Amino acid sequence: MSKVKFMKRCKLALFLLYCCSYLVHSAVILQYHHVLSNTSSSTNISPRQFEAHLQYLKDNNFNVVPLSDIMNSIKKQQPLLNKTVAITFDDGYLDIFENAKPLLDKFNYPFTIFINPTMIDKEYTGFLTWQQLKLMAQQGTIIANHGLKHDSLARIPQGVNEQQWFEKQTILLIEAEQLIRANTGQNWQYLAFPFGEFTPRMQEWLIELDYIGFSQHSGAVGLATDLSAVPRFPVSAPYDQIPRLIDKLNSLPFNIALSSDNAKTVYKYQQSKSVVFDVIVDDFIPAQLNCYISGLGKQKIEWLNKGSFKITYSEPLPVGRVRCNCTAPSISEPGRYYWYSKPWFILDESGDWYPL
């Protein structure tokens, strides 16, 4: 072999190695609400800390892309570049325009805003206007659906037929989408679940309508992510510190399947005693898997077989929004963790919903 051919093959090998190191089929979606200094809300991050997030992304060469890029890659099963991130905001607060946008423009980072058109129509104090939303849409911001009025879609009133409920919700969802299209020119058919609440039936409903659903449970996304309930990492206070952000940005999608009752999200208090997870990925040591339930702490894991494990709750799941977060260090990607979150919405003993 000539020296020239040898050098060409070496360059090709290095190029392929470089590409493979960046194609890990993983991305992270960050979720914010307020970018504001003078509020103690748990959905707030200060402008200073928000800028620190953006600076960290830049300094560490993260690939910040429009949310649609990630969704299209998953739909088409195309590679996701390593260190890919999307930035999203829920509710459409005015401080997104006043405080967040100037910082995002400074870094030239795209972002998505999920809005409730009724809030915009009624010109509620503290919310964006259609004029501001249209301007941002023209500049590349994705404007998407957060429900017409920010009502929970999972809370079917007592005495209401499930089919009738979803027929009504379909009308409201389409109305919200039409208002977004009429006022911004955009029609993504993305829905961020109000309050993060959803059910398996809601997921089926979205699939039937050809929508992508976004929740508020944690975890990275990958080519196997269920597009009817896409996880996003909440990164407002008290989860806004840089070390916590780093852990989330370095996470990998933990491909776990749920079947039958294990897929349910709504239970009465003490109705559910345990859950079984079917693990698809095997790039971790089973003994290093850890699962924590909010309010209960670390849980004991029982491996049923090589691909399934069970958690029998140490105590009853508390009433309210509950999360089970499972993580395990990757073998092939040292320093990175697989991260999975299972949300539950626990009603009280009488079957009533907790207050919003």
C-alpha cells in the first residue's frame, strides 16, 4: 500500500471515530417558566442564574437546537449529536420576552414557548401578547400548545364519560392550535401537559391526533423515546444550581418499558403497592441501579430477571405529584448516567384530586 493511500485511510478512520464519538443518540430538553428575580416561586430562575446556564452550555460546546430538530430526528430515527440540548418555557410569561430573550439572543440560542391562548387573548397581566409572540415566531422561536386555558387534561370530572371528555378536549386542543396558527403562523402540534399531568389514555389520544406530548418528568431523550410523553428536565429553583444542571446535561436516555397497570399514572391513595419496569438498555451494572421516590427516599430493587426489576414501595405513595427517579452509571460512557423518571398523580382516599 502506498504512503498516500495509507494516510487517506488513517484520516478516514479518524473521521469515523470522531463522528461516532458525537453520535450517541441522546439529547436533553430543559424546562423553564419564569426568568425573574423578585419571586420566590419554585418555577423561577433569576436572570443571573439563567445566564450562567447559557454560559455553561457555550463554554462546554453544547449543541443548542430548536426543539423541532430533536423531535424530527426521533420521528425519522436519525442520529442525534452528542451534547444536543433544547430550551423550553411553559406558560408564556412576559419575563420571557423581557429577561430571557435578550440573554438567549446574546448566545444565539433558539427556544420554544408553550402558551395558553386564552391567557394571551384576555391580555392577563404578566403574560406575553400576541404581538410579542408573533415577533419571536418571525425570529425563529417555536410557539406551541399548552392547552387552551391551562386546565389539567387528566382530571376527568366525576360522572363524565371518558369518551365525551376526550371529544371535548379535542375541540379545545384544536381551538388552541388554530389561535396559535392565526396569530403566529405556526402549527407544530406539540402539547405540553398543563401541570405535567397525563394518563395512558391521554397518550393514546395524542397519538390519534398526531400530536407530540411533553411532560415535566425528568430524563434524557433518545431514538426510543415515546413521543406521547417526552421528558424534560425542570431546571428552575431549587434545581437551578450548576452542579445539578451538569448532571442533567450529561444524562442518557434510560429505555424502560411499562406494561399493563405499570403504565398507569393515576391512583387512589394506597391503591398501588409496587411497580415493575422492563429494561431495554443493558449498558449498566444492575447492582449500580438506584431508584428514589419523592417523599419516600431510596427504594429496594428486586431483579425479577435480567430485563425486569420490581419496586415494592417502602411506604404508601403520598397524595399529590410523585416521581420515581432511577439512575445507573453507563459502562460505555464513563461519567454519564442513565436517567429515567416515572410520574404518578395520587388522589386522596376518597378519590378526590389534590389542589393545583
